[in-house]
Amino acid sequence: MAETKTAVTASEKATTTTTTTTTDVAKQAGSGKPAKGSADAKKVGLVGLIAIVISAMVGGGIYDLPQNMAASASAGSQIVAWVITGIGIWFIANTFRVLAQAKPDLKNGIYTYAERGFGKFVGFLISYGYWICNCFALVAYGVLIMSTMDYFFPGVFGSGNNWPSVIGASLITWLMLFLALRGAKSGAFLNVIGTIGKIVPVLVFIVLILTIFQFGMFMDAFWGVAKDGHALAFNFGDVMNQVSGTMLVTLWLFIGIEGAVVVSGEAKSQNDVSKATTIGYLVILAIYVLVSLLPLGVYSQTEIAGMSDPSMAVIMQQKFGDWGAVMVNVGVIISVLSSWLVWMLMLGQMPLFAARDGIFPKRFTEQNKKGAPSFSLLWTTIVIQALLILCHFTSGNAWNTMISITSVMAMPCYLICCLFLWKIAVKEPWPKGIRFSKTNALVTGVVGTIFSLYLVYAAGLNYLMIAAFVYAVGIPLFIIGRRQAGQKGSVLSLFTTVEKVLCVIVIVLGIVGIIYSISSGVFTA
């Protein structure tokens, strides 16, 4: 990844990596054939931008979506969940679109919004939390790729978190560190292969499942099944409990949507950016809905919930033969491996920019001769390695546990940004000449905040306690960072009065969190 002097948010960095390398293909789709040497030749049209947005938003999580959703919800409840998710996530995405225009001077994205709106300590918590959130996400992909490898080596890798899996995912992680330290960059060819690898199997899956879909089976037990096996009637409380159980899954699928809107620099027209984000989002939402719901017209909810990872491959093998499973599993491997280097490059940048802003220790700004953030990359790899080992001790489904923790860690980041938009819409003069009105911004901020708070409620105590502990253990980094940035006085002087209260709350919740997580069996010896 090319080094820049201007700090940008991690999501922008990730998107820049993806979009600038996908653009070569997207330009042909979206910009026609402009004259040689024209400035417009370097810009992307509407179709190309849509391709970029879709490519950026589809991840490996889609391959296990049928099982992940069926584990918590029936067909009817899934539909309700997708409606709530579709509306809520759109307002979160729109929050970043509005902020990008209303506060164009805040170029550090998520961290700057938090720091400008609520102080340096909150800014640190968001920067640190977003970094660790993405470390957990990469561990989740490690689980996915190793459980996928078990198809080709039956009984070796199991569900993706046994010791052979930990070793395999660790080797991949350290290999990517080696490549990143040597100044490797994500190339256009790699991104094209990755995009094809993840999109084609999904589209084939949807088309083939449609050919055997049975509406009668889909409607059977539409609202769920009781313990004695009979179909349940609609009950609002039961449905909302099921919906809450899916929220961490649906949020996981859309983590990174804030980066999908940062494509204005590649666009011919700013109107095209807005259209591309809307169309791309609706297309991806439709794909997710089809992948999660269509299997319920072929299998019962209970059957899908009991499938191994990735459940899409299990369905393809059982209904269409071994070739179907091979296609999906190869797609998973290509998709994850092609994006792994992008992940490593992105994760290495997060602490680097935080350190430049004085909220991480200075050593995280160190770069090697190749321009790679060497110290940051090393510690990112060490964190991922520790989490991979910890993943071995998770009880239950390791993939579900990792994506749930990832989603919970991301929640404060989105909540703070929505609150910041709400705050500036109420308290500050609204800039003239931008696309979004003050009323639009206020509604977006309020609805985004409400949805973010609902996600916190839906997360459940187990994962919230784990997140509290993870946030608490990061506080020493803030103290070191502020000291090295030149702030004098006692440790307490590094915090404002409000920040002191917040710090104590985080520490207390962290202590309670680790005790609760161990005693409740989230992790086992």
C-alpha cells in the first residue's frame, strides 16, 4: 500500500486498496472508451462504481449464511430481521456519506469523528476497538478457511479451531506479514480473481436452489418450531427474540460498508457515487436475503441449523453432487486468500495513524526501508496469533463466536459516528451547498443511533462482556501514547473528568467481563 502523509481511517485505507486495484476492470464496465490521455479516462462511471461497491461489500461470510441465520430464526423471522437490518444499516451507511460532506476537513474518518465529538479518550477507544474488531474478523476468516480445507482433508481441520487449524491459519498469517513487510501490494489481478472467486459460486448457488425451491416447505413452520415439533403461530415476542439472535450475523455481513461509500475520488460524477452506493447496497442486500431464505424452501430450519461450515457447500453437495461442494469450497479459499494480504495491509495502517495522532505509542509509526509499517504489522500479527490460539478454547461454534465478537466490537464505532452526526446537526451551523439538508442529517443520525443501540441490546450479555474486557486491556496504550505525545502530569491528568468516569466504567466492566465470560463457558480449558 502506498504511503501517504495524510492520515485516513482504516476503512478508507481498506477501500482505497480495494477500489484502486479493482478500478482497472471497473473502468471498462462503467466509463466506456474515453479518448486517450483524457482526464476522464481515469474516472469511473456508474456501472463501474456499482461493481466496486459490490466487490467491497461481499465477503466470505456469505458462504455460511444459511446456517448462521437458521441457527436463530425461522423464515418469517428472518424476513423481519432483513427488513430491520436493511433499514438500519442503510442509515449507518448514510451517516458516513453525510459526514464526508458536512465535515470534509476531518480526514481521519471514524477516529476523528469520535475525537472531535467526544474527546481524545473516546477517540482512542474507537480507534483501538476498530483495529481489534478487524483482527477478530481476520481470525474468523482463518476459522472459515481451515474448516473449508477439511472438505479436502477430511477429519484433519474439523470445524476450523482445532490445533491443526490454528497452525494452518497461523502459517498463513505470518506468511502475509512477510509479504507485507517486503512492501507487497494488492494487485488488480489478485482482486479480480478474488471477486470472481466469491461472486460466481454465490450466483450459481442462487440459480440452482431456485430450480428446486418448494414454496410449501418454505411456508411450513414459517414462524418457528416448538420443542415438541409442532409449528408455531405468530407471536411478536418470540419473533423479536429470533430477530435479535440474527443481528450479530447481519451486522458482520455489513462491517466495512462505511468504506464502500468512500469512492468519490474515482468517480466521474458525485451523483454517480450516491447512485452506486444505493444500487450496490440493494443488490447485495437482495443477494444476502436470497442466500439465507432460499434454502428454507429445500430444507427445514433445523436441518440447516445443524450443517457444518460452510453450509452453502453442504447444500450444494447434498443436492447437486460433489462438484457443487468443490465449487463453493474453492470459491471460499480463493476469496479469503486473495483478500488476506489486503486485510494485513489495512490492519497494519490502523495503529500507525493512531500513533501519529498521539493516542498510540510512538513505536507504531516505525516503517522499514520498503515503507511498510513494520512495528504495527508485527504487533497486529501477534494480536491475531494470540486470538487464533484463544479461538481454540471457544465452546460451541468457533465461527459464530468470532463473528459475534467482531460485530460487538464494531458497534461502538458505528454508534459514536451516528451520535456525532446527531450532535452536529443539532448544535452546529449547517454548511451550505452540500447534498444533504440539516433535517436529513438529523433523521439519519437519530435513526442510526437507535439502530446501533438496538444492536447493543440484541448482542446479548456474553459478547458484550467479552468486548468490555478487550476494550479495558487496551487502556495502557492510550496512557503511553499520551505520555509520548508530550502530555505531562499524573496518569489521572491525562483524562478529563468525564473521561475518568468513562475509564473507570470500562475497567470495571472489563474485570466483570472476563470473570463472566469464563464462568459462563464462552471459553473452555
